[in-house]
Amino acid sequence: MRVGYAALSHLRQPVVDLVKLDRVFCRDTACSRNRSLIRSAVVLAEDLGIELVAEGIEDETTRATLIDLCCRTGQGYLFGPPMPFTQAIANAGPP
């Protein structure tokens, strides 16, 4: 699968195990249309056994809304700036 290529047809392939929800959907979680799309993406990912990661979580309100919509995994400036993998592991501390 090509990274960054957004096509639902790729979800038919069993090799897909992670899908990122673009930050454009998380920018305005007050919008009922965006919430519906997020909720639908969460349900689709769960039904297919695919992990869903929401991008662009920049504030507590967005995080809380995504939790309410059952989105379990996210990334964004609320949690920290982009960094190399080795630095992220070092910052995580002991398990």
C-alpha cells in the first residue's frame, strides 16, 4: 500500500492494518457532519479489524470529542510536536 494514498478500495486488501484519519476531519469537531464522518470511520475500522489513528489533535476539546466517538488512538500537538522515532521512545520512559 502506498502511504498517503486515500482510496477505499485499499481497505478490501487484508494487508491494511492501520488507517489515518486526516486532520481535516478533526479540525472542527463541533460540526455534526465531521462527527458523523469520524464516527463512521471508527465503526468501519472496527468492523474490518483495522486500527484507526486520528491526526491533528491540538486541543482538549478535540481529544474529548474523539474519545466520545470511540476513537482510541490519536496524534497531534496536544501530545507533542513531531519528532524522530528514537526520541519519542526515549521520551516515553519505562513501560
